[in-house]
Amino acid sequence: MADRPWHRALIKPGVRLLLGGSRAHVQDWFPGLSIVRSQNISEVVYRGIKVANLAGMDRLRERAGETIYIVGSGPSIRDSDISGMEANSAILLNGAIGLIGEQISEPLAIAVEDERFVWRHIEMMRKKIMPGSLCLFSVAVLRALCEIDKGWLADKTIILIDDIRKPYGARRRSLDDLKKLQYVRLDAEGSAGFSLSPDRGVFLGGSVAVSALQFALYCARQTIGFVGIDISNDREPRFYETHEDMAFSGIARAEGRIVEHLVFARQIAAERGVSFVNYSPVSALLKYDFGYDDRFKLQD
């Protein structure tokens, strides 16, 4: 399937033209999606009909243990055996859901941020994401899922990935706006940020791994591990793809932005006594002193 249907390619520039840059992200929920949040209600509504409840961060934290693994779909997964990973410890990003029922019996959560993954891999999502699963989904992902099958979300537990710079229902925030938020940390240049309260919004940083990390650090007590977060080898197919059926990835091009956020997050984690461990032997993180632990290396 194509990365997105043709009508989405028309909506994006149309919304920008009509509403201007500060509200261009309205295209993420237009048409039809509403996020309703009040003291008593937190739900997803599509074309006037409730399709799912929204859960709070505590649902993730109460399930999490000492260690949380952020598992990507980098090619290095092919050379890994993560079947010994602790139960309910993995946040699976995008195509890493393919590991469910194989190397992962039950993940801690699933995280999908880019609607293009939904349009391309909806059948994988239907097959692998079970009722009751804890899902970290962005506004655009929720709208795309509703466009395809508005009933599918009903039995999932949804936590919203809201872009703190471009929040649902509001104008784009300036750097000055962000500096005023008490739950936000920014680096000296203001180019990398970190949310201490991820259910109020997270910083998007070129990869869903950056968003997932903000949720993970909110919950983690000891260690956060990175598995299949390769970044550097985007010309190779992801572990679940072939060379003939390989979706475009701009992740290597976004390496600087991704790593900038991860390095900044490592500083915040250290303040909390949480350590980061990299389990990918080819990860770009090696260049930034994340080290390598071969615990999950596939034995010959």
C-alpha cells in the first residue's frame, strides 16, 4: 500500500494555505477527529461518535518494572534474540510489533507516531495488536485508524502522543511559550527538549523513539534499554522488510536531531538515577558514548 492516500496529500497543503503555519497541524485531525478532555472525560471522537477512551500515564507506569526497553525495527533485530526479555518491559515502535507472538509474548506498550505506518501496515497492526493492548498513538495515527476502521480502537487502551510544539486544538507554540511550561526542559540552544509530563505533550525529535523515551523515563526506575535503534543504516530494509518491499526511511538524515534529543534525555535520566543501555552493535548511538551491551546478540 502507498504511504498515504492521495486525499491526504491534498489536505496538508490546503490546511496550511487556509489557516497559516501556526495552525497547519490541524491537518493531523481534519476531517472528523476530536480529542475530548475535561476533568471527567477523556476520549477520542470520530465524526461525532465516541471511538475510544484515552488513558492517563499511570496506566503505563503501573505496568512497568525496573527496566524498560525501547525496541525499534532496525536491521540489527535480525541478529538479536530478545526472547529472554522480561515480560511487560518492551515498548515496541512501529514494525517492531512484528515481534509479538514470536520473540515478545506481551509488550509493555506499542508506539506509533507517523500515520504513514498505519496506511502501509494496517494489516500487521490488526494481526499483532491484541485487545487490551496499551497503545501510544499520535493524533494523526488515531485519525488514520478511524478513516480505515473506526471500530478497531474500541478495545485498545490509548495514551495520546501529543506534539508539545504543535498541540491538538491549539496554535503552534513558540520557544518562549515552551520556556514558560513548568514541565518542560530545554537544552541551552532550545533545539532539543524533554517533557517531564508526557501526557501533556512530548517533544517530537525525528523518530518515535524520542517520544517513547519521554514516556519511558516518566515510568522507569532503573534502566532504559535501546534495542534495534540503529539510525545509521536506513538504506537497509527494516528487519520485517525485504529489499523489494522497503518503505522510504529518512531516519539517517534525521540522525542529528534524534541523537540531540537522546543525549539531552540521558542527562535528565542521570539526574534521576536511571541509566541508558544500547543493545545494537551498529547503532549511531555508539558515536555518542552510549556503549554496547551484547546481552541480546544472537548466538552462533
